[in-house]
Amino acid sequence: MSRFRAHAFDWIAWIFFASIPVVIFWQSATSLAEQGAASGGPLDNAALYPRVIAALMSVAVAIHGIRLLLGRVQGQSALEVGVGTRLGIALAALFVGYLLLLPHAGFHIATPVLLIVMTRALGLGIVPAVLGSVALWLGASFVFEGLLNVVLPVGMFNITMFS
């Protein structure tokens, strides 16, 4: 039990990251299948890429879980709350808020705001935070909407940019 306490944050992170592939596989088997987006050939299948990433992530999570069980993790991560922990929890809560807001506000409104707030919280100056966030938002928008033809959440304002 002391090994689990000594690596408490590692186990919490492991549980979080282990849940991501589970959710991806569940969504691709239920929600995407119901929408008709998880059937057809590889080029038409919207669930293929997330499944590949989830499978790779599952391997990494399994390896790290084995390392934790065998005590092969060098540093301890006891459950002690510090300044970095508070910032991490606040940014994780901000991201959850973003995910809840995303269907209503849309990708093109919520994402630049999230990126600016996060980069500012991580210590970037206002000008680099805004420029970098806008570049990242536009780049992601172009790749997903323009190149991959992925429909990003449009929100109540029905905003699209590259589709």
C-alpha cells in the first residue's frame, strides 16, 4: 500500500489516461456507429484514426501501469498539493469547462479563448500568448476542416472557416 501512496499522482494520472482509450472505443462503437460515421471503408470511416490513437495510447498506458506496479518509477509523487498542482487542477477544470461549452459556443469561439487563457496561465506574455493561440487555432482549423474534412463543433452561431 505504501507504494501506491508514494506514487499517488502517478496512479491518478494513469487512471485518467487509461480512461481516454476506453471512452474513444466506446464512442466509436456507439455514438459514431449510430451516426453512420463508423462504417464503410478506411477512407470513409471517421472512427479509424481515433481507434488507432486509442490503441497506441492503450499500449503506452499498459506499459506505464506495469512500471508503476513493479516500482520502476524513479521519482515519488505523493499526494501533496503544491503551487503546480493547483495550477494543473485549475487548467484541467478550465479544459472540462471548455468541453462543456464547445457544443454551444463552437470550436472557433471557444478554442482561441481557451488557448489564450491557458498560455497566459502558464506564464506566456500577452502578445506571444495571443499570437501563438491564434496561429494554433487557425492551423488546427485548417488541418481538420480544410484538409481532413472534419466537421468541428459549430455552436449556436454556426461558424465554419475552411469547409
